[in-house]
Amino acid sequence: MSKLNNAITGYTYDDFLLVPNESWIEAKDVETRSKVSTNHELNIPVISSAMDTVTEAELAIALAHVGGLGVIHRNMTLEQEVNEVRKVKMSGDLTIRDVVTTSPDHSLSSVREIMVEENVSGLPVIDDGKLIGIISKRDIKPLITSDSKKKVKDIMTSDVVTVEDSISPEEALNIAYENKIERLPVVRNDKLVGIITIKDILNHKNYPQASRDKNGNLLVAAATGPFDLERAMALDEAGADIIAIDCAHAHNMNVVNFIEKIKDNISADLLVGNIATPEAAEALISKGVDGIKVGIGPGTICTTRIITGVGVPQLTAVSSVADVANDYDVPVIADGGLRYSGDIAKAIGAGADIVMLGSLLAGTYESPGDVVVMNGRKYKQYRGMGSMGAMTGGFGGGADRYFQEIKGHMKHSKLVPEGVEGAVPYKGTVNEVVFQLVGGLKASMGYCGAKNINDMKEKAKFVKITSSGIKESHPHDLLITNESPNYPTLE
Ligand code: XMP
């Protein structure tokens, strides 16, 4: 009986509301920048789940564009995951490195053919490995029929304005405008290493909130298994800014003891999870982790709590880990169970620095998989990484997360799933979804009088509510006739 008598009560998002506070700030003026790991901050406190129906390069790019961060899942081969990381890193690169070039003796008609085939409007001219000129569609257009015998060297611009790799978008734009040119060859020791176009610079400027590294490339994180050093090192080598050890129980001491081995062999920051207790937080922090992921079983697709009887309701888990981690300045990521923007605000109010979203980002245009129509409504697949489908349908990343192993033609009946497979309504683009979520968080911060995320962590006050309180909080006593973009009703 003493075990039951001494048990603490575990609470989750629906058990509390934030209390409105004296406020001197409005939603439009709050700052949502927050630390995701020792060396990286994001403009919005949102990262995506490392799940095979949530995060591959396309979603990671879209989320980084709006200020968040994607964690590439690991239910694929090492080569495929490395490739996804590279796609994200390259997409934000101002410099196109795979440049189509021509040589001085090429005919104008062959140059035109290349331009049409490659869909480019200008080509650097290379002789003996060196950049000696540039030729554009505009240069050859008037000559192509009248004087087709002419060669590239006869009409190319030899006085080429070049730039160095380290140039900022602003500097590149100024140089391009001053010289009235559309493309800037990037050279190192007279050798062409890439090209920057005005179109790409303007594209870069379209995302002022984007999460970028010091070279201006998009930030990306990638998941690895708790003992998969080879994968961690390959992802690090490919340029992942953050590696996330993705495991259902990171307080397993074999996992804890392997952390240093991974950390010593990578330069990226290392996030580790998942845990749900202050003791586990102490154990991870003692190994020098750069961020902690919290959540055992709160997710929409999770059955861990039902199948194993283990878990801690998420608001209690987040706040008890944050009590430890905040003292060491180690970022806390609240992972799973967030259904509305209000839950994000509550997670931060309880001490989280960042939230990790699965279901809220599954079903977006950029998440992996196709849209299916059922009963006239659009859906996309969403499944737990511990579901039978993810454990048997990928490359072992699902099973491994739950300390299970797929061997040869093993029967499904030898696996014990801790997740389910389903579908979520199609939600539009990541941009649209994140706009609503961050908008709700900002409004919440306005109510709480918090000007930034740290302020929210400190100032947020909670009121415990009853089941009638929850009932009162949701719309009630009417038939909703128009669905709101931040309150889905048609499931
Ligand atoms: P949400 O609620 O955002 O949760 O959909 C996403 C998080 O759930 C975790 N996850 C799982 N947990 N069984 C579990 O118990 C599973 O099969 C499973 N798959 C994912 C994970 O932490 C994710 O970020």
C-alpha cells in the first residue's frame, strides 16, 4: 500500500490551464527564439519528430525555412539518411556547386543547346581549369542566326565579376546590382567552385526567419540509434548540425553509457531521449548531452503506456525534467502529446525550451507519403515508429528504437508493437500549420505577460482544472458549421 500511497499524481496538458497575468506585452511583440541544443537556437520553438511519416528532407527544409528544425528519421539505410541530410544542407546554400560550364572554342549553337537542355541562362567559360569568361543567353540571342560561326571566346564577357565563397547574401546582392549582372561566379584560387544567381539570393531573403548555420545553409538534425556510432559519424560528416539519439527508453544504462562514445566522435550537438524522470535527466546530463527529449508514451500513435503499463503523464514528465535540466542550462524538448497551440504554451510554461511535433506536422503537404481520400476528406498516413508497419516496413529503425531486432524473414508475431498505424487529416503546408501554432503560442505569451520564451518559463502560472473545466474550455453547446484552421473538428 505504501507504494500506492506515496505515488505522486501525474498530470498532462488537459489537467491544467495557464492563468492570465498582468501583461505589458502584446502577441505581435513577443520573441519566440529558443535554444534547442548547446550551440543552436531557433526562431520558433518547434522541431519535427524523427518518424517515417513525418520528417524527410522536404519537411525539414520547409520547417527550417519558417524558423524550426526537422529531425530526419532513421527508418532508412544509412546512405539514404545521409542523402536526406545533404539535401537539406544544399537547399539553403546560396552557391550552386554543380555548375554547367562551357569552353572558349565551343560554337554558339552548342552553347544554346546546353542552355536549353540544362534550363540555365548563362554559362561560365573554363579554359585549362580556370575561369576566363562568362556567356549569357542575352549575349548569343542576336548572333545565333546571323553569325553562327562565331565561338564562345568571340563574344563572352572576359572581365568577370567574381566573389568568394564566404560572401553574405546582402553583399552578393549589392555586387550583382552595382554591376547589373544576374550571376556571380564563385572562385577559389582562380578555379570556379560554384555560381550564385540573383534568383537564389532573393529566394534566400524570402525566409528571414529561417534556421541557418554560420554559412547560411539550413539547419538540420538527424536521428541515430542508441548504439549506432557508424550512422552518427556518417550523419555528422554529411553536415547534420544536431544528431538525435532516438530511443524509447534513454534511461537504459547501456544507452547512457554509450553517449560519450558517440559524443566523442562527432562535432554536431547531441540530443538524447526519451526520458520522463528527473533521475534520468541527471544521468543524461552527467554524460554531457546537448539537449534532452522528454516523453514516454504521450504521443497520438503511442501504445507504450497501454502495452507496458509504463509512462508519466507529459506535463509532469516535462516539468520534473526541466526542474533539473534548467539548472544546468540544458535544453528540454517536450516530445509528443501536443494537439493544439495551447499545449505548446503549457509545455513551455512547465519548463520546456522546445516542442517536438509528430501528429501536428504529419498530414502536411511536405510530410512523406501521398494524400488519400476517404469519405470525401483528404488524409495522409501517420504511424508510430513502434507500430508493426514501421518496425517491419523500413530498415530496422523502428524496431531498434524499442530494443527489438528484425532478423531475416522473421515473423511479425515475434515483434511486440508499441504504436499504431493510422491516418491524419491533410492539413496544407508546413508554413500554414506553423503559422497557426506559433500564432497561438504568441497569443498565450501575451496573456501570460511573457516577452520571450525564458520569461514564459518563469512567469507562467497554472490552474488545475476538472473534467468540467476541460468541457467548458472546448466549444460547447453548438453545432460547429465552419472548421477553424487551428481547431480541427472533422476527424
Ligand atoms: P505526437 O503526439 O506528436 O507524438 O504524434 C510524436 C512522438 O511520439 C513518439 N513515438 C512513439 N511512441 N510508440 C510510442 O510509444 C510509437 O510507436 C511511437 N512513434 C513515435 C516519438 O517520441 C514522437 O516524436
